[in-house]
Amino acid sequence: MLEEINQEAKERMQKSINAFKSNLSKIRTGRATPDILDSITLDYYGNETPLKQLSNISVEDSQTLSISPWEEKFIPEIEQAIAKANIGLNPVTSGNIIRIPLPPLTEERRVELTKQVKTEEEQAKVSVRNIRRDSIQDLKDFLNEKMISEDDFHKGQNDIQQITDQMIGNIESIGGEKQKELMTI
């Protein structure tokens, strides 16, 4: 029973970390990466479809992304979607390839993005702590129903705390790497 609670807590906490990583991948670091465009969707015959499913997105050089749409008629719509996304990018079309030059980040913008990383990091930590709270509540419920002993309850609590500490350490490590990457010119 304790193993099941620990395993469920680990899985849920790992999902929080994966969501945190996904959120961080959308924060621009000054280097071109297709992940920047993950949040952009287009109306494709009545369905909201991610840009990466409608085109080939590649890194041309460290400061330029290249988009080759599968259907040429979507070029204007892709340009509009990128402009509407409000991510500070201006697409340039030449033929049937859309290039997106990434402007260098100013010091002020780097500091702003670092604060955004810290906010995302704190949200991930809160999520992990909420999972810890839920798991400990499950243990208390089992204790009250006499399904586990007092000793098992305390052991379970310690196990969940260790898992939580490990996951928060992972979050801090990932956040620190992203901040370091942002501040590197």
C-alpha cells in the first residue's frame, strides 16, 4: 500500500516536472529552437492544428528558424499566427519558405525572462508540494481506517518527503540551467 502511494506520488510529480520543462522550452534564450513555435496553432480546415503539424520547422543557423509549409496557401496564415502569438518574432517570407530571424536579447529582456523562469519554477514546486500533501492525506486516511500502523504512517511520510525533496531538487536544477542559459550571451 505504501509503495503504491509512493509510486503514484512519483509519477504525478514527474508529470509536473515534465510540464515545467515544456513551459521552459517556450522561453526564448537567444538561440533558435523550434520549441519557441510550439504554442502556435492555425485553423486547418476547421480544426486548430499546431504549426509543427502543418510544416517542417528547422534551425537554419543559431539565430534563424526556417518554416517550410506543406501547403503553400498557408504561408500568409502562418505569418499572421506568428505575429498574433506576441512572442516578439517577425517572419520574413521568400518564395515558399518563411524565415524567422531571432533578435538578440537585451540585458533587460534577459533579466525579465529569468524572472519568468523563477515564476515557472515556483509554480512547479507548488504543484509538487500539493502532490505531497495529497499523498500524506491518503496515508492519514489509511491510518484512520486502521489499514496501516502508526509506524507505517511515519515511514510513508518520510518516504514521500524524500521523494518531494528529490523532485524539488530536480526542478531547481532545471530552472538554474535555464537561467544560466538565458544570462549567457
